[in-house]
Amino acid sequence: MSAMGQANGAANGRSFVIDDLKKGTFLLDREALVSQDVLRTEMKNVFARCWIYVGHASELKKPGDFHTRRVAGRPVIFARDAKGEVRCFLNTCRHRGALICTERNGNRRRFNCVYHGWIYNNTGELARVPGDEAYTEAFDTSGLGMKTPARFDAYKDFWFMNLDPEAQNLHDYLGEAKGYIDLIVDQSPSGKMQVISGTQEYDVNANWKLMVENSVDDYHLPSTHSTWLNYMANSGVKVEPPKDATLVLPTKGLAIDLGNGHFTTDNINFRGRPVAAWIPIYGEDAKPEMAAIREELVQRLGPERAKRVCDTNRNLVIFPNLVINDGSSVTIRTFFPDGVDKMQVTAWALGTAEESEAARARRLDAFLTFYGPGGFATPDDVEALELVQQGLANWEDDRWSEMSRGMGRENEQLNSDEHHLRTFWRHWNKMMTESNGAAGEAK
Amino acid sequence: MNAHANVTVTRAEVEDFFYLEAALLDEWKLAEWEKLLADDATYFVPPNDVLEGDFRDTLYIISDDRERIRQRVIRINDPNCHAEYPKSRTCRLITNVRITGVEGDIVRASANFVCYRYRRYQREFSFVGTYQYKLRKTADSFLIRERRVLLHAHELGKLGSVSFIL
């Protein structure tokens, strides 16, 4: 079988997917998950052209606060400057290229390069060059501030950068995904969410795109996470049996294409939510406060919207590498390739800015029942992805991954189908195979 | 035991206890290991970047009360705990054992460790850290009241998951 010349392939003849709508089959070329050439093209066509998540404004409380991190492989300084503006700088000295700031986080008015002592303000300008009398008049410090990504913008405190000066604006890029971010932010009476202290940073020895798939793939829940389902049952959380034999999930959920490569699952809650669906794991003491949290939501948002916030779960993917899970707790998870068969994952917990000590503790405890490198589910996801990567060593002799699940379904796509995975792969394939493809195609 | 009088304890007693626990964990004798735990035992692995954070307002890697530890052991023993099936082989080296305080029948003790974890195909993970314990002195040994594992790496990074009892 060859990908060449298939329907819905790329204009230049190279396609990584065989997307046969008539037959209802979708195959993925496994070269996409193992090839160095593909990774190099991804850096150019995807990571240098899409809006990439940098950080949350709540991580920068006071002027001068900063975090250093790698975003799309680029070392950056994510900072609140002296005037209180949120900024993003490339963490590279304009002089000879050294990493400027080596601290993980802190509060600084100025960033000093250790190599020759060039000093930058937290607004980015080059403030001091030791021995500047040795330069001619052509030496213009005003043009030697720290470089910034071409674009840097926020939606509701979620800050993104884009290395492409021609990229469409962030709001249009996020498109329908904004509504799903709103659903999370609506948890907070003040509309302010807070990234909670403590970062989970772990590597997975698998191609980064496998994490995209895994983050929204509800088909794998019963098989990969049976020990988590047992834990829930042992803890008195009633997981309803499937009402429909065709469903692999206890409740019917949906998968929704949000355009621009973004997508989400949208499920009826069956696992408890810190805001605000009580399960026995939270303890009897939690009941009154959780009822009050729900009541506040009903008062502020109306009963229907409150129900949406309290009683539905989502795993949202912002193309290409941001996942926001709003389930057992809210997690922001981003990941970046470090080679074709390795990714670096960073995950944070997100809470409301004003929640009580008890509510915060409950949220974090709920997080750890499922998510993270010590959670009751994530380590098995990591194992599954690493098993895929190991199995892919046979890719040349077993070339195609089967991703047709749910294609015959006429109307809505279920969370346990592979529709949303296909959404990702179609968009990725387009960006990878078009010479000048647009990062923000119309849906 | 009189709560007002501090128990007397030697480093050798604490070392023997640590070595026993390490052997049970390395041999995957988790039922026997659970017998070393007090009824109010806790098990913490704080995040690498905020080792001093409080689990109530800091996202930990592991923050278990006694019931959660019981559930963790059930999970790890299940062949469907894919991250630990087949089981990792682990080997703990424990050193720098110190008694850091005694308060009534509670003995605070710490130790440095290297825990090597091996998966198939030469995948090797070296967890380097410090154990911090609160031990409750019993007639002939100790019960673990709190077991806190500080990891020295700046990030979990290539260590991946903490899918076993570290």
C-alpha cells in the first residue's frame, strides 16, 4: 500500500495519512513517529508557526517576577517587567549567545549575563556593557535588547508565543477553543485562575504526537486504566456500567473538532470534580463547602451554565502541544520533542485564585488520584506510549497505524472514537505537506 | 509508652530498620512492608522544584495518607499496573543515616539513598535523594509515621514515573 496519490493527500503528493472517507478508513504512516526528517520539518512548519503556550499570568505575581523555561525548545524568560507588563524574552545574550538567566525563577530588575557581564533590564533593554568605550559609534545598544518571539499574546491569562511574524492573531487562532477555556475560568468567582506551586517535569520516551493522541483518547481508558477504575470502585465511587453496548465508557461522551487543529472531548462527569461534584474520596467534611461552591456558580452563571461547569469533563488540545484536562482536577500540560523518540512534559495544577485552603488541598489531592508521574493513571499512559515507540521499531515492515474508529458514524462522534485523533492528524499532515500552508486554516 | 519522656534510640537500630524496609521494597514484599506502617502513616514525594512546599497548597508527585498507600499497593500488585508489569527490578543503597530529633516516642531520622530501577532493554533509572522519616518507637522496632522522599534532581526528567514505592 502506498500513500502516494491517495484521496485527501497533500498537494505535492506526499501524505502521512490515507483518509478514505468513502470506505470509512483512516491510516497513519508510522514514519511520522520515527523520522528525523519529519522532526526537522515539524520544527519549521509546526513549532515555528503555531501559537505555543508559554505560561500563565498568575505565575508572575509581582513586577520583577520571572520564570525561565524552554518553550518549543527555545530557552525563554517569562517575566513581569517593572511596569507590570507580562513579557517574553529569548534567554540568549545578544553579545556572544550565552544563556543569560540560569535561575529557575525569582524576582529581578535586571538580568546579568555571566560571560562578559552584559546587563539587561526586565523590560528587555540592554542597560550596561562593561568597557563600552572600546566600541565605535556604530555600536548601538538601543538595538541590542533581548530578542523577543515575533508574537506574544494572551487569552484569559494563558500566554502564548509565536515565532512567525505573519501568523494570524491568537484570538482567531484559538477560535472555538476559547469557549472551552472559558468553561474552566468560569470556576472562579473573580475570573482569576491560579497556577499552583509545584511543577511536574518528566520525560516520556515516545514521539510527542503520541501524547496528543493519548491526552484525548478515551478508547484506552478501560484497558490502560483498569487499576484506576478499581481504585475508584474501592473508594465508593460508583462508575455506572455502559448503557449502550457499543460504548467503552460508562457514560456517553463526545469528541468535538474545534478548528485549526484544536479539539476536545466533552463528557458527562462520572468521576467527581473538585468544582463541584462530590465523591466519597473527598470525605464527608467536604460536602457543605462543595455545595456552597456549586450554589455560588448557580447564582453567578445560572443553573444551566453551572451544571456545565460542575458536571462535565473535558480534555482539550490546543494545537499543537498544549493540553488542558478539566477532569479529576484541572491540569495544564505541555510537551516538546527532544528527539523523535523522546518528549519533555511539563504539567501544572490550576485552581481558582480565591479558593479556600481546604478546597485547594482537595483539588490537589484529586489531581494526584489520576494525573502525574506518581498518579494512579498517568504512569500507565507513559508506559503505553513508550510501548508504542518500542513497537514502532518495526515501522518499515508494518507501516500503517489504524485510526478508523467511528468513521462510519453518521452524526456525533464519541469520545471513544478516533475522530478527534484524526482531526489532529489531518491538520498536522496539512501543515507538514503544504509548502506554504496556513497555520490558521478555516475549519 | 510515656508521651512526655523521650525514647532512647541508637543509630544502629534506625539503620537496621531502614535496611529491612529497603529489602522488603526491593523484593516487592509489599504486604510485609505495609506492616511497618503506622495506622496514620503518610508517604510524600514533593515536586523537585519546591521540596519545602506544603502538600495542601503545592502540587506533589505523591501525597498519600494511609488509605491511599493501601490503594497504591493494590494498584502496584495488579498485573494491569502497566508501568510496573513486569515489575521493575530495584536496588536501594542507603547511607548517611542520621537521627535528627526525638520527641516523645517519635524519632526523626534521615538517610541518603540511591535507588536503581531497571526495566527491560537496558533502561536504567537512578533515583538519588534523601529519606526523611518520622518513626514511632515500639517495644522492639519502629512504625513509620511519615515517610518523605526528597529527590535531588532539578526535575524528574529522564527518571520518568514514580510508579513503584520509592
